[in-house]
Amino acid sequence: MGALSFRNVVKDYGIAGRSNRVIHGVDVDIRDGEFIVIVGPSGCGKSTLLRMVAGLEEVTAGEIRIGDRLVNDVEPADRDIAMVFQNYALYPHMSVFDNMAYGLKIARVPRSEIEARVRRAAAILEIGDYLDRKPRQLSGGQRQRVAMGRAIVRQPQVFLFDEPLSNLDAKLRVQTRLEIQKLHRELGITSLFVTHDQVEAMTLAQRMIVMNRGVVEQIGTPEDVYLRPRTTFVAGFMGSPPMCLYPVQVQGLVARCHGLSLNLTQAPPAQGELIMGWRPEHAVPGTSGWPMQVELVEMLGAERLVHGRLGDGVCVVRIEAGATVPAAGQTIHLQVAPGHLHWFDPRTQERIGS
Amino acid sequence: MVERRPVMTVVAHLILILGVMVVAFPLFVTLIASTQTAQQIVQQAPMSLLPGSNLIETYRIALFGGQTGYGSRIAPVAPMLWVSFVSAITIALGKIVISLLSAFAFVYFRFPGRMLCFWMVFITLMLPVEVRIGPTYEVVSNLGLLNTYAGMTVPLIASATATFLFRQFFLTVPDELLEAARIDGAGPMRFFFDVLLPLSATSIAAIFVIQFIYGWNQYLWPLLVTTDETRYPIVMGIRRMISGGDAANEWNVIMATAILATIPPAAVVLLMQKWFVKGLVDTEK
């Protein structure tokens, strides 16, 4: 019903086709009621993809279907979607009530029905007290909730969120994130959420689409994407601090990199030139292992980040706050369980092995 | 204090007071002159700066016409006030409507020849009515619009300045507002009336004041297209009262008419001032 599907969707800007391709063939199937997050760095095409679903951008090639209906040429208002913008996009001269009712008024929904829907949405979002106020009398978080209310009253098949939390301060961001999750649990409407923040992506997504330069790098659940990144880009993008990625020469059980010979306890899935990666929390300091020169220790509260060098390469290790703190200049020895090592092909940047 | 020197404050104040006097003194003299009789003005040189006692009589004759002490007949000014008012309002409102629509077209639509049209509008800034007076008169005359409100106002209604001002304002309206309206199902005209117009209220107020005063001050064009005395705007009326030659001028009535001519534009500015300030104080987002 509210399912969304992309078939080889391509977007070009400019005339004569190949002038500027920003989206290179996206193929995704989204189930009804799923919360999908499109995440990626600035300029990767995620907002463009969202706007193509909304109808605010033309589709150069390919098909977009909302609930089995081809919507490439359908006007935004007829696509049964609702959108929440980064800058809220509330009508400044209208009250909160009128802002939420505007779309319904144009659709000639009867007055009583409009009242009912607006009040229900206001109750869900706890903005019932603000219905008579103008947007300039509200705080950022309240305005964003009004924007969400405006989307809810339309009772669409798909919700579209375009970086809605980016304009909020850190604390408000966490709060609104939880509200969005609550909303999704209550209403169960298919949602497409665009963000550049991987924390938002990890916490909100049922499935994630990681994009880079107009190409879909990986689609999967947050666990999939975090524990089994399909490409070095995904490996380096998800997770903070990022995964340490080293180009290595593997011979037998020895990986040579950065002027060091690192011993492996298990044979990697291939030999020769590879890229080896592990996450900061999976490198365990111990009595024996890979030698790391400590340069700096950062205190984060619940944990510490130890920055240092492994041979010529930089490295970050995450340790518990209670563990012994290494001093700068000290050498610690790291062990990484073979299951926590990620291997990538340096030519294709893709994952090798499971 | 200016630069921590009290002397400078005194100097600054003196200069400002001087400035105010240069601007306000002529108005003051006009007002005083309108309260005296014509003999008093002429006989006492320089004219006394104290208010006279003839205020009501002078203004009555000015507004409604009649015989004066000198025996000359004064045409009533009240109908001329009305003519000025109607044509100024028509010009102001006409300019606003046309400029709003053309700015809307230039900013929100793509059509072939768009930039060409835009530059053509720009070029008309070089064509005030004085430059095109010959051909415009001929057209108006051929259309039989002499001595009519239409003849007085229509050739003055197209406005490049207002179009530019509105265009600049429309460019500051965020794109997301348009997109949100599109998703809500608002077509272009719906967006224009429901969203753009309310947001433009302060710009419209500003342009209304400017164009009202422009329309009120029109002298050359009404002079050409009107021959009927009942269709004269007040600025023409003032001029006609000053007859060169031997006949004595009724200066008090002339001054009274001048004062009457300044009141409506001043009133418009004062009234609209509230709107300006309101728009500035309530910063919209």
C-alpha cells in the first residue's frame, strides 16, 4: 500500500544527458511501513533522491512507484506524500492551526474533518496549546513539530523528511529524534528520512541506504551496515571514531603495513594486497600484540579515546574509562580478534569474505 | 556627546536646528499667510509672522469658492481635491497590481523571452511621461480619453521601480515555502494570494506611499489632458490662481490652497508609517 520502489532511477542536471549525472541508477524496494534512512556525506545525492520522490525534481530516467503507482509525472500534491523540511517551511503569516489545515483546505476537506485531524495531530505532538500562535512566536523545536503536524494531517502513504533535525541544537535533536521514533511506532507510515548524521541514521533506521556521489553503497539494517560494511566507504563513514583502514601486504599469517609486520591469528580470506580494517572498540590493549605508540588520550566520560601511531599510520583505540590510562609516549600492544577484522579488495574497495 | 566634546554636541544641534528651519520655515510662512487677508499680506512687507484672524474665512473661500474682498471669483478647490485624490489612488493601486503580477511572473515562472521582457521593463525607466508626451497624448486623444480619469491615470500606471522592488522582495521568499505550498496542492495563483501577498504587505505599503505621492504631484500630464475646470487636480488649481499681469493675487487663498494640497499626502505617510514600523518590528521567518 505505502510501499515505495525505485527502478534504475537516474538524475542528470543540465542539457544533453551526460552533462552532470548526480544519481547513477538507484534500485531499491521499500516495504509498507518501513522507516528508511538515506545517509551520506554532503553532495551524495540523498536530498535529490528524496525530492524526486516528492515530485520537486524531475526524474531523468527510471521509475519511482508509490504503492505500485508510477508517479514520475504526477504532481507533488497528488502523490499522497507529505514532507518535513530542514527549515520547517511554515507559512509565517498563518497561525499554527492554519498552517496545518492549509493543505486540507485546498483539498476541500470538510471543515469538521479538518478540525478533527488537526486537533488529533496536535495532541500527538503536544502542540495543542500553540494552535493560535504564529510560527515566529515558537521555538525551533516547536516549529519542527508543527511541520510534522502539517505532514501528519495529510494522512499520506509516505512521509519524507529532509534533514529535519539539522537546524536544532544538540539536546533538542535527541528529543525530536525520539519523538519521530514514537510517531513512527504509533502511525506506522512508510518514512524516508534523509540525513548526513550517522548517529541519527543508526538510531532511527529500520534499514539504511548509504550513498556516496550518487551511488548506493549499501542497503541494510544498522547492524548489517555497521558490522559488515560492504565497501571501504561505508566502513569509514559509519562509526565514530571511524574504522582504521590500512592497506596491507598479506603473506601467510603476516600483514605488512606502515613499516611493521603484524601477526595474524587466522588466515585472511585472500593473500597479497588487501585493505585491513578494525573498529576502535575492537582493539584490545594487552601484554602482547601490535605495538602502538600512544600520542594523545581523550576523555569522553564513559570511555577514553587513545590516539596514536601504528608504525607510520594513525590509529585510534577506544578503552573503558575505568581501565588503566596509557601515558603519551608509551607503547601499548593491541590485539584484534580475527572476527573483528574487515578485509577489502584495494582495487574495487569492496568487502572480501563474510 | 559627539567624540566626547560637549562643544560638538552644541554644534551638531545648531546644524540640525538650522536644517529643520530651512525645511519647516516655508511651510510655516504658508500657514501664517493663509490665516491673514490678502491686504495684510501685501501691505505689510515683510509679512507679519504672527497668525492672523482670517483663518476660517480664507479656507471657506478656498474650499467652496466665492467672491473675495478684491472682487475676484475663486473656483472651489474641494472638487479639485477630490480629483487629485481619485487619480492618486488609482495610479497607486494600479501600479501595485500590475507590478505585483509582473514581478510574480518574472520570479516564479520560466517562459521564452523572459529575460528580454525583464530588460524591456528596465529600459522603460528611461521613459518617464515627459519623454513620451507627444505620442501618448495622441493615443489618449484618439481614444477619446481626454478630460477623463482614465486619460489622466492609465498612461502613468506601468511602473518599473515597483516591479523591481517587488521582484527583489519575492527573491527573498525561501524556496521551501513554495515547495511546501506545492505539496499542499496550491497552484500558482493560490500561492500568490494565500502566501505571497500577505508576506508582501509591508512592501506594498511602502510602494503605495511612494506612488500615491507621485500620483498626487502629477502636473504636466493632467495639464495636457484636461481642459475642463472640474477635472483639474489641485496642483493645477494652485497655479491657475496665480494670474500674472495686473490682477491682484489673493495670496491668502493661494496659500490656503497650498496647505490643503499638502494635507492628504502627509496624512497618507503618517497613516502608513504604522504599517512600515509594524513590518520592521515583527521580523518574519
